[in-house]
Amino acid sequence: MKLLTVTVPCYNSKDYMEKCINSLLPGGDRVQIVIIDDGSKDATGEIADRYAKEYPHIVTVVHQENGGHGEGINQGLVNAQGKYFKVVDSDDWVSEDFSRFLDTLEQCDKSGGVDLFVTNYYYEHADGKGNRSICYANALPENRIFEWSETKPFKLHQLLTIHSCTFRTELLRNNTKVLPKHVFYEDNLMVYQGLPFVKKMYYLTVDLYRYYIGREGQSVQRDVMTRRYQHQLIVTQKCFEAAHLDEIQNEMQLRYLKHELFMMFGISVLYSRLNKSEEADENLNKMWESCYAFDPKWAQHFQKRTLLRLICLPGKAGQNLSSAVYTAANRVVRFN
């Protein structure tokens, strides 16, 4: 069995996918690279097949009809041969710390393994401005196996994302639902669905994942996210419905899940309000209605008992406040 499967969802990625794949190849036979050609119309499929022919013991290629990023992750998990599972987007890459990461993951596995292995990720902006590492040293014990009770509170901007997370493959297979097709930002759902089942963790302080920001048409650009606000609503609702918070017994695990949901709701509300349409307000209300139907206690908590109540204000007041909050947040962590 391989130590690690890395799935690389690709759609029309010919211009940048090679940098991503080349950064993973130093992992050698310990790594399985699953390249998902998601119905690409350019040379993505041919490039993927060339890697599979050149590295038959490392690279697996899946050609599929276009199903979106989430279906790429789904099929990566279906075809995974590694004990651990990671997603690296085709326009991103991993740093030279990849070998150190694998060495540590291997040692960790020999000591009984973990459910979640966490590393830092690093914002790489196309213009070189605002590059920074998202580090977890203030919240997580370093260089040893630990449990939720040993963690500390996360800062507002610190989230466990696909960029920072490597899960035990069987945990995802046994406990998470198939990600929806043609829905953006669903990687947050993949991570959140797994977190309630995580018990043992390990944190290695390296900037492993290089998260590229600035490609034209990228899904995290403000105008794109504003148009696709409904995708955020869908993902946030599914995250909220992934687990009843009252069933989470560990205090620090519950604290983190609340933190993640707070941020997810915040992003959904922000981009819905930035859309500035009646339809967006209606769809936002429908999301809240569905959340109340699932768990009225915690839906009320997030909508009315946190700072989210301010950007939930109706009309232009809420829209203007949302725009101000977005601008301020982007200055702190330049996420697009």
C-alpha cells in the first residue's frame, strides 16, 4: 500500500498543471498521484497520460465527463491506494518540504498513525504582494501525536482547509458523503465532514502547500465569488447539516467546529449581500430556514447570537456593512 495518495483535479489546466505534478514527483514510490481530467477541452488529458506513461508506478489518470472540482475529489478518493489522502489543486503546488512531510508522515504512521495530519499553507500572490503563511503553532502542539483536548483556540483567520489537511483515507471513505457535482467551494465540505470523526492528529510546522492567488477567472476572486454566492450557501448548509453540534462531546473539538461554521456562515452571508440582489437575499433566507429546520438552537446561535447578526441586517445597511467587513478582512489576510 502507498503511504499517500494526492489527487489533482484538473480542468483545462494545461498551462500550469505540470508545475503542480512535478512538485509531487519527488515523493517517489511512497506517493500515488491521481490526476483527474474533468472533461477538459485542452491538452490536459494528453499531458496527464504522458505522466502516467512516464511514471506508471506513481501516476494514475482518470478521464471523466465534467463533474466539477468535487467530483474530481470523489474520484480521487475512489481510486486512492494510499493510507493517507490529500488534495492539491492543479494551479497550486507543494514546496521542497514535501520529502520531509512524507518522512514525518511515515514515522507517524509507524507509531500508530493519525486521523489528520496538519501542515501550514502559503499564499502565493501573482503580484507578489501579501504573500504569507497560515500557521497553526499557536493552536496545535508541534511534532507529536495529540488529541483535541490538547489544542488551543484558533485565531479568526485560521481554518483547517484542503491546503493544510491530510486525512486518513479510510476515515473519509467511511464517514463522509459524496461531494456534489458542479458546486464550487465544496472542498470545505470535504474537510468539515471529516473533522467530527478525527481523534488523533499531528502538526508539522512547514509551509507545504503553495496556494496560488491571481489567476484570471479563479474561483476565489471577489467578482467570481459574488456571482457564485449560491455555491457558498449550498456548501455552508451541507456543512451545518453534517453533524449535530450537541453530539460532539470533546469541548475543544466542538469549539473548533463552531469556529469553522462561524466562518462558513460569514462567507456565505458576505457574498450574498455583496451580490446586492433581491434573489440573493431570498436564497440567503432559504438557507437559514433550512438550517433552522435541521437544528434551531445552533442556527439561531450563528444568525443572532454572534457578530454575524450585523451583516445579516436587511437592506442597504447590511450590504454596506458587509462590504466594509470584506474589505477589512482582505487587508488582514489577502485571500484574493
